[in-house]
Amino acid sequence: MLKKLFSREEIDKAVKRLASQIETDYDDEKIVFICLLKGSFMFTSDLIRKIHNPSRVDFLRVSSYGSGKDTKGKVTITKDIEEGIEGENVIIVEDIIDSGLTLTRVRDMLQDRKPKSLKICALLDKRTRRKIEIEGDYVGFTLEDGFVVGYGIDFAEMYRNLPDIFVVVED
Ligand code: IMP
Ligand code: MG
């Protein structure tokens, strides 16, 4: 069963807040947004439309999840970004930080390419579930636990199209 957790209005408010924090921090500097596919495609498209800095967007796909609910320790890149990021201000846009394994791997890999700066913007943060220490620089909502879907986020590839965020409740 799905129970609504964050409405589209609440999401929009959070995205606006993140966008204005980013605009404040980056002044008029150029930003390269790296959207982690697939989960953050909707979040990225809403976020970047609210930011007026000169921007690029690129897409990175890693697999750390099968069809289950837990990260399998190993993270592999299945689709790399297409442009270089050396000397750029890069913001990784992620749907959820959970154990932190995915983002740590992604951040280290991108850091090797010598960006000018590298930050993390995550819509949701399950802080209490970390297995490795990593913080989002911009975070929309903090969650205790629970498995969520909607607004781009899936369970076994389903529910990404829902405009609100729901928690999956066992029944
Ligand atoms: P981590 O490596 O454990 O931090 O996993 C992060 C990734 O797991 C996120 O990018 C999501 O794709 C996925 N994930 C974590 N929690 C959830 C959830 O509640 N619903 C759907 N996907 C999730
Ligand atoms: Mg993901």
C-alpha cells in the first residue's frame, strides 16, 4: 500500500528553497549539474528550471540497486557523463542518500576528474541509515526510515511517474 508522505506542493517548496540556496552560494558562476539516473530525473528537471546561473546538465547512471530495497555494496557505472568537468563547479543531483555507498563512489570518481568544486544536492536524506559517512550540501527532506516511491523514485522500476512522494507500507 502507498501512503502519501510529501505532496507535490511540499516538494515544490523544498525544490524552490534548494534552488535559492544554490543561487545564493554560486553567485553568477557557471554550474554543471550531474543528474544521477534514473531516480533524480524529475527532481533535476524541476531544480534546474528554478536556477538562473549559466548551467550545463549531464547524466550519470550507476547501478547499486537490483529490484530489492537495499544497496548491494558494489557500485558500477553503467552510463558515464558525456562532457569533461575539469575546472567546473559541479553539483551532483541525487534522489536519496541512504547507506551513502552510491554517492561516495560517485563523488570519488568525479573528484578524480578535477572539478573546481563538487557538491551534493539530494532531495531526500535517510541520515540514520548511513554505512559510510557522507553529507549532502543541499538537502530537501530528512527521513527516518521507510521505502519511498514517486517523483522519479522507483520500487522495481515502478511508480516513477507519481507526482507526489509516497512511503510503501506493508499490508
Ligand atoms: P545508497 O547507496 O544506499 O545511499 O543508495 C542510494 C540509492 O538507493 C538512491 O539513489 C536510490 O536510488 C536508492 N534508494 C534508497 N532508498 C530508496 C527508497 O526509499 N526508495 C527507492 N530507492 C531508494
Ligand atoms: Mg538512485
